[in-house]
Amino acid sequence: MTTPPHNPFEEMMRLGQDWAKAVNPALETFTPKGFEALVPTLPKDLMEAFMGKGLSPEGLDAKTRMLLTLGALTILGAQAEAQVRITVRHALEAGATKQEIAETIALMGVFGGVPAMTKAMELAREVMDAGETSQ
């Protein structure tokens, strides 16, 4: 009987996971969601200075840049959950309304597909709901 061919990528991933468990067993249940709280929300003026009109007086403002970033993350399939949530948080701080965030994500459904749009909407809703309860 012959042994089935093995996938070298699967073997590499398994070895990496085994190594991570040996180094720190807590990494087995690691989730980046807790680390999102460590990323501070930049104040609107600071975002504008470094990502908006302060950087390019004739260019895009920080709010528009955040909405474009959110659109791109949505098109990618909203796979980067932490980045979507952080971008929504920053878009709100930069002055985007919940309606503008929802419309940005909805429009990206045309390009990234309905599953990507739905996932991004769920992530955005998490952030917006959390913002309502903390106010």
C-alpha cells in the first residue's frame, strides 16, 4: 500500500502551529480582538494633519480617506476583521456618519460581492453599536 502524497504547505503550517503552542500555549486561543483596544483612535485633527488636508491641502480629507480604506477592505472580503473595525472607528472620529459608512460598504458589494458586504456591515455595526453604548 502506498502512502498518500503529503502537502508541504500543510506540513509547514502544522509545524508552525506546534511551535507556537510549545512557545506559549495561550496562543492556541489567541484572538486579535483584544488587541484592537490597544490601538488608540486618533483625534480628528491629528488624522487630518497626517492623512488629510494637512498632508495634501488640495487632496482628500481624512474622512474620505477612511471611507476609501473601508471600501477597499470590504472588497477584499472583509477578511481583515480587526482592520475593518479600526477603520470604522477612525471614520466615525473623522466625521463620517453611520449612513456614509453603510453606503460605502453597500456600494462595495457590487465589486466585492454580497458576502463581503454582509460581513463588513456586521463588523461596522459592532463598532457603531459599541460606540452608542459607551456614550
